Amino acid sequence: MALKHTDAELDLITDPDAYLMLKANFRGGIATISKRYASANNKHVEGYNDSEESRYITYLDANSLYATAQSEPLPVGNFRFLDKSRSRNSLSIASRRMPASDILLNVI
């Protein structure tokens, strides 16, 4: 329905490898990264040891990620793989606002 109202024209993904990579990586559900034990060592915690490297523990709880993602512009074309030299910087590239027409296919 949205495509009808925006008159956006979608490019086809013609590269079979890009299509298969995208298809194989569709996921859903809860994403959790956990570590059984972590200890902090910084001037704000009891037992701080200044002879050791400072360590901090960060807990992030993000809400409404799906809704936020759905409010962003979707890619419509210019699909391409990054070469190896640019793929290392993909996080810094992706963190900047990219044109809605771009989707990065990162080769690891």
C-alpha cells in the first residue's frame, strides 16, 4: 500500500549471492548478549584497585526497536556488496545517516 502512495520504484536484487545472503539472514525475536560474570574496576566502585586497568559494566535496555525501525526510510535500490577495505568500516558507515536508497551487503 505504501509503495502505491509514494510512487517509489524498487530495484530488483539481481545478484544471486546477495539475494541468498539476505534471505538466509532474516531473523526475528529477542536478541540477548550475556556474560556469566563481569567485574568493574573504576573509581566509582568499592574495592577499586588503581594499579589495574579501569573496567566498566554497561547494561542497555532499548525499547520499541521494531517500531523505530519501521519508521525509518526503507532501501529501494543501489544494492551492492562492499569491498573488503570498506567492509571493515561498515559500522561507522552505517552509523551515519545513509540515503534511503542504500542497503549495505557486508561480506565478512
